[in-house]
Amino acid sequence: MLLEHSDGWRERPYLMLGSTGSTCALVEDVGIPQYFRRRLATAIGQPDLWDYAAFPGEANVRATLALFHDFANQAAG
């Protein structure tokens, strides 16, 4: 159920999804731990990858940090 009023989410658990420049969706929590991680992993055909303890993705973290580092260096000068 989509919450109709912005005040409604304060009293109960919720899930929120959105991105820069778009509208956020706010829905009642479905009670499944790591719900979005599970859904995203399934959507990319890797249903077990939601579990960061079992699949930490260290190579992806390092690549992301390198991109941020390069971006910061370019912005600085």
C-alpha cells in the first residue's frame, strides 16, 4: 500500500526508493530483511549476491573508490 501522507511513515517501518531528479516511492515495509538487495540481485540474474556477508564484492568496492578518487582529483585541479 502506498502511503498517501508524508506523516504516515513516521509511525511504522517503510521502504523508500528513488533517485536524483525523480519522485520517491514510499511503501509500507514488507517485513523481508534486505528486501531491495534481494530484488536487485534477482533482477540482474544473481539471486544470491544480495548477501554482502557471503559476497562482499570487494573488487567492486575498490573500483568504485578508484572512480571517486579520479573524480576528486579532476575536480581539484
